[in-house]
Amino acid sequence: MDFQRFILLDRDGVINEDSPHYIRSPAEWIPIPGSLEAIATFT
């Protein structure tokens, strides 16, 4: 049997800094240090 795996990540406070308001543009999105490198290890 062949299984497919997946990872589900919540955005706010998991891979990016929590924001008091809705993030409306990429310029407002600030990754938590090390989060992007950690995600890169999943591929």
C-alpha cells in the first residue's frame, strides 16, 4: 500500500509573527526566524 503524507501548518503565530490585524499584503507578512528554513526541510 502506498501512502501519501502531508503537513498542515497554521500561518499566524506558527510560521509568521502574529499580527493584531489581518495581513493584507506580502509586505506585512513577517516570518518567524527559522520557520522558512524548517519548512524547506519538508521537501
